[in-house]
Amino acid sequence: MKRLRIGIDCRYVRIGRHDGISRFTAGIAAHLPDRHDYTLLVHDERQLESLPSHLPHAVLPAPTDAGEPLVARRVNRLGLDAVFSPMQTMGSRGRDYALVLTLHDLIYYRNRTPPREFSWPIRLGWRAFHLSWAPQRFLLNGADGIVTVSETTASLIEQHHLTKRPVTVAYNAADPAAPRPADGPRERSLVYMGSFMPYKNVETLAAALPLLGADWTLHCMSRVSDTDRARLTRLAPAGSVVFHDGASDEEYLSVLRSATALATASYDEGFGIPLVEAMGVGTPVVVSDIPIFREIGGTAAEYFDPSSPAAVAAAVRRLEDRWDAASAESIRRAGRFRWADSAEQVVRAVERAVTDRSS
């Protein structure tokens, strides 16, 4: 195949601190294979601080701009052969380039509460979008190819007949981090990294602490509201839930490397980057028995019924009995999730889209 000019839609990269889609975009952009030429598409030049400095860029309107359905007209002027977007909402009407979109998960069809940081008009539109499969099908079929981040979501896309386009799996991954020292401390603590939305079910983790014993703690790393803090505190012994309220990466990794396990009791998830982060440093995971966590954790993880604090406590005790083996297996398992492999899969999807479009 000839050398292509490929645009990478980086307009979802957060300024300051990544969320999931932002991290996915930056991870892919940093590991693109060098057989093509790439242009980063941003809406704010501050986004470039998190992106490869050697790649050229172009500025487009923000993806939340009212003109997004017609953004292809702006992209056409760049003379690109193809564009990859880490979301499925990039406008496709009138384009003269191949387009690959990303559908990360279908979680908001089952949990329709939109992210809290969105403005009310976007939250309203978000809810309306997820009332039917039709808008999703319209967006996906407007592209030439689809990327998703897990086999679990790929199966759901097929199950719900969401697109006629080829679907490629490019896993989420975690940035490399040094493993926990072999002779380092192992505290009787669990780490939770994530939001406090209802489906995350952090309450079950807090309620499991009294069953584990008075010397166990749960470290909640993300920013937390006063309401969520008070609710979780009431469920556990005094002082046993530790709120870091937005830990730095360094603080997060330090707590993770000394913990017995990372834990999450989510009823549903799109992926689970914290699982990969924990396993990558040799900290095993105890998690809900849901398909996506089985895909990520394999036999390295311990699983539990997310409705039962007693099941959480039992899973932690099983993990303690095989902790050394689980730690070693976790590191091996995390090796399946590498940004370089994911970027390669993305570019292959783009190459296929260009070929299909020209045939």
C-alpha cells in the first residue's frame, strides 16, 4: 500500500488530565507505526502538550460545536486520505476521505446517566441518543470501518446489528510503570480507581470492609463529592475508607504498589484500564464477575458477585491464599495490553477502510 496521509482526531484529548477517551487517543497517537504520514487534529493547541511533538497538526472546531455534523467539509481541505476518530460522533457527511470511527462500549444504553461534567444541553442530547439503537447505527454506518476496545464490545456490536462495516479490536492499554518491589510491603488495603456513579457500586466495597476485619482499608483515589463521601463513610468502620480526592499519578502508583489488590464492584463497564494498571505493577485484582473483566483479568483475577459484600470479602481471602502466584500472573496478563499493538490495529483498520473505499 502507498504511504497514506492520515488524520488522527485528537479533539477529545483533555487539557491537564486524561479521562478514558483522552488517554486512548494519546496512547494511540504516541505509538503510530511509521509507514504513513500523520496529522493531529485538535481544537485547542494546548492539547498538543499531551501528544507527540514531532507530528504536524491542524485546528478544527471542537467536537461539541454545532457544526460538527458538517466538519468533513473542513477536513476535506486538509487533503487527507483517511481519518481515525476515537469517538463515533465525528461528522461524516460530504467527506472525500476514508473514515474509521470508534465505539468504546454500550454502557450508556444500560446506564443512561451521562457524565456529570457535561452541560445540561449535552446531557439532554446524550439521554435522547441512547433511547434507541437507530442513532448509533446511523453514525457507525456513515464510516468505512469501526474500532472498538474489547472483544466483549465487538460481540455486542454484532449482537445488536449496529453496523455493516468491519469491526477491529484495538485494546485499551496502560502507560508502562515500574513493578512493585519484590521485598516491598503488602498492606491490608484495597484500591479503587474510578468515579462514584451508581453503576460503579462502590458501596459494596465499603460494606465488605467490616467483614474483612478492622485492619483493612479502602483507598478511593478519584475526586469525590461530599454526598458520596458521607454515604461511603457510613458503611465502613471509622477511618477505614481513605479518600485521596484526585490523587496524582505518582500517589496512585505508590498506593497501588503496596496494596493487596485493586478492587471494583461495577455492575457494568466499557473496559477497565485500572485493572491493567494494577496488574502491570504486579498488584492483583478482585473484581465483579462481568464479561469485560473476565476478558481483561483471565485467571489472574478473583471474581465476585457485585451485589454481595460477603462475596467481595471471600474473593479477597482467596486472593490472599495465592497472592504471590496471582501477582506474577497479573504481570504476564497485563502484557497483552500494549499501546503499540493497539496503534497497529488502528492503522490496519484505516488501511482496510482506504482499500474498501477505493474498490
